[in-house]
Amino acid sequence: MNTMGLQRRHLLGLAACWAGTAWAQADLADAINMAGRQRMLSQRMVKAWLALAAQAPTPTAQQVLSQSMALFERQHEQLKAYAPSTPIRNTYAALDPAWQALREGLSAAPSQARAAALLQADAQVLSLAQQGTTQLEATSTRPAGPLVNLAGRQRMLSQRLAKLYLAGVLQIDPATVATEMARARSDFLQAQETLRKAPETSARITDELALADGQWVFFDAALKKMSSATPGSKPLSEVFVASENLLSVMDRITGLYAALKA
């Protein structure tokens, strides 16, 4: 199968997986997982938009953008309906206008000129999605609750790093991009170590974490080529695909933590 076919099969596989975990109203771990996925989607949507703006030679960027926007919208409504307390309901109510602003930006034709404003809108959505995830985690009495949050945040960091890389290639605030990439890289590696050492981490999760570590090696190597990357060049596609591969593994890991009943 050619590269385009593999990318499309991978993309459809992710969509099917996420659709299959649509909702379990009584399971707070599922809610934490879904709320954390919103953080990831805020970064993945903008990553795809920036890939289009940078003319990255990847055939799936538009599909990733469209599917991620639809999934964010659907999950936002589900989380608003589920919110078990007034503070959590208030968080998702505040996310409404922030999401509308981001959605409007994502619906505009991708271009370097619009990128800075889109990144500002994205930061607000990420902040509120993070707040909602943390609030839901705080209501959990299961030891695995924080691990669902932490593993889910790894998904977000995989997409954030790719997003920042593309912003850097487009010369959007290069100094801030460099600082934020260094912070995200450090956070990812530290969290992987925490997950590996957690008592709740099963043999199966350990195996998946090892697979994620392998994907990280490819992703990090691609990220380090930013200085030689230009709009339309092959390194952009390498980062895009590597970020999707790492996301797929970390999403499985988050689901395994969410399934723990202890």
C-alpha cells in the first residue's frame, strides 16, 4: 500500500476508534478521557490548518481538519450534557464562545497572514479544555483518574509540538515557538517516565509505552529538522505523519488507563 493509502487507513482507524468510545454516561474515567481528547483536538485542528497554510505535502491534512472539527463539536455537546457540577458546567459554557471563535478561524482559507490570530484563539480553547479536564479529574476517586489525564495530555503534546513546528516554519513568532517546543518536549518525556513508574501501569500498558517511545524517536528526529524545512517541503509531511502515529499509540494508552477499574 502506498503512503497515501496508509495515511488514510490510519486516519479512518482513529475516527472509528473515537466514535466507538462516544459515551458511557456513568463512567467518570470516560469523561476525563473525552475531556482530555478535546485538548488534543484543539491542537490537532490547528496543526492541520497550518499544514495546509504551509502547503505540506500530505494528502490527509484537510480530512484531519474536517474530522477533528466535527468530533470536537460533538464531544463538546456531550461534555456539556454530562457536566456533574456547576463549576464544570460553567467551564463548558465559557468554552462555547471560545470554540465559536476558533471554528470561525479554522473555516477561513489557510494562510500565513491569518495564522497568528488563529493561534490566539486556539490558546483560549486549550486553556478551557484543560480546565474542564482537571475539574473532572478532581471529582474522581480512582487512582487511575490522574493517569487518564496525564496520558491524555501526552496526546495533546504530540499535536502541540507538530503545530508549533509548522508555526515556526511559517515564521510565526519564532522565539516563542522555540521556547514552547522545548517546554512541550520536556513535559512529554517527563510524563512518559511517570506513566512507566505508576503502580497502575499494567504489562500491556508498559508494552504500549515502549511502542510510544519508539514513535517518539522518529517524531523527535523529524522535529529537529525545522531549521532546514520550508513551506511545501518534505520534512513538513514527515512531522505531520509522525505526530499522527504517536497520537494513535497514546490514544490507545489513554483508553487502557480509562478502562482500569481500580
